[in-house]
Amino acid sequence: MRVAILQMEGTNCEEESYIAFKETGANPEYLHINNLTEGMLESYDMIFIPGGFSAGDYIRAGAVFAARLKAKVWKDIVDFVESGKPVMGVCNGFQVLIELGLLPGTDGISEVPQAALMTNNSNRFECRWVHLKKTKDTMFSRDAPNKIMLPVAHAEGKFFATQDIIKKIEDNGQVVFRYISPDATEPEYPWNPNGSINDIAAIVNSYGNVFGIMPHPERAYFPFHHPDWTRNPRDKGDGYYIFKSLFNQINEAKSR
Amino acid sequence: MLKATITVKLKEGIDDPEGKSIRRSLELLGFDGIAEVKVVKQYVIYVNCNPEEGKNMAEEMVKKLFVNPVIHSYDIRVEEI
């Protein structure tokens, strides 16, 4: 399983992501946008866009990364997505997928963005652990428990779209994880860290192969990543299951 | 020389947390009666071309980079200087 981890000026979660894929058994490779040429992506089994502050988050988080990908290899990305291979974006990567129009993708790939990840309601950078409830089994989540904890670290993570689009996302069942409070009730701030509509933390496109998530699974890969790891022993960190789901899915698809 | 001024703002009715926190800061400084504060972004671009090309170029920039049409509205002004 060859994973292309895209890099550009300002991405900063590629190393953790690389280690997570490697530990899971995949073959990750860094691919800098400056070295990206047409026809290159095709040979990979998956595209991963890591978190960070691409282009310094100027203009809007993810906007420059998305615009440059679009200018360079848009056709290759469209072909990749339409072939059904997985594309995943974490945090800044999620913002890029939204700006590219690959997500929410309620009716396939959109020419213009259909949604936005806006400035948090608090107008602050929110950096803490959050509780998440799994609301859909996808190739990115099927092996994850129903409740997990992951860290968020973003200033622009409030999922926003028009009511029509939100309705389509919900009707299609595209929400994969939602923020919840520790007692599993509806979360107020800070448990919904950004004010996302319907507590949306992660979504998948309607076909099920493009996934964006604001919290960081790669930062909760090992048990000792968790803040309570000495008191609450686990076999794996909660983020591990996202990578494991993908790994199992791709290997099964390949052996078929 | 051409000067293209591109103003990008949040659409009517869309929450502006930055504006809200600036309003709060202003109130703490003793400014009373503020109904609302809105933050807009302005890009000023100087380019050597004719006004029509400049206008088209600015439209392209808006489409490719400056605006997310879900949340933003914009205005382009082009003038020769």
C-alpha cells in the first residue's frame, strides 16, 4: 500500500502521519508539491494531505495549497478520486479538500467549494483533546470504536455550509464523526471546539472514498499519546484505528 | 500602471467571530453604543496592463484564490494610476 503524503511550505504533521502509516504496515512516501508532476499520483494507492499551516494560512487556511494543487494536477486528482481510491485530509488537509470541492461532494466533485471551514466561534486557536462519536462506518472508520478521543489544533475548523447542503450531507449519511461531550450528550463549547454545524468533525464524500477530519488521528496513534495513558491502559491509541481501517480496506480490495 | 483593489467580506448573516471579539475589546476600552463590528480583507494589487485585462485578472484571482463563494462576497475596483 503506497501512500503519497503531500507536502508544501508550512505543512507540519507529515512526520507523525508518515510514522502512523509505516507502523500500520503501509509504505508512505513524502511528495512535495514542487516535485509533483502530471501522471505521478496514479501509481499510489492513497493520497494523504497532512495538517499544518500550508502557505502560512494566509488568505484562508488551505486556500493556497488547494489553488496550487488545482493549477498543477487537477485532472490527476479528479481521476484518482473517480477511480475510487482513498483520499484523506487531516486538519489543514481537510480544509484543502473542502477548498478543492472534493468535499462534501454531495453530488460528486464540485467546481466551486460547497462548504467552508471557518474561523472558530471562539475566535481562538483551539488546541485540546475532544470526544468523538462515530456516526458512520466507512473505509476510514470501520475498525474504530464508537467513541474515541483525539486532539484538535486549529483556528479555522467550524464546518459551515448552506442549509440545503447540510441537509444533503445528513440525508446521504456523510458525517463520520461528531463532537460529543464527555457524558455523550450534545456538546456545548468547549466540547464542540469550533461551533461546527451539527457538531460535524469529519465527513466523507457521497461515494465514500474522500475523507476529511479536523482532529488529528496521527497525534493519538500510540497509547502513550493519550493524556491519561498511565491511568488508563490501552492496546493502541484511538487514532490507530483510522489507519488500521484504511490498511485493511486497501489490502482486502487488492487481494480481491 | 493599474491598481486593482479586491475587497472580500463575509456574506450578510454569516457569523464574524473576529468582529465580535474586536467589538468586545472596543467596549472594554470604553467605546459605547457599538452595534456591530465587521472585518473585511482588502488586497491591493499593482500590475502593468490595460484596465480590461486587469479586471479579468482580478476576477480570475478571486475565483482561484481569494474567495470561498459559500461564505464570501467581494468587490473589485480597477483604476489607472
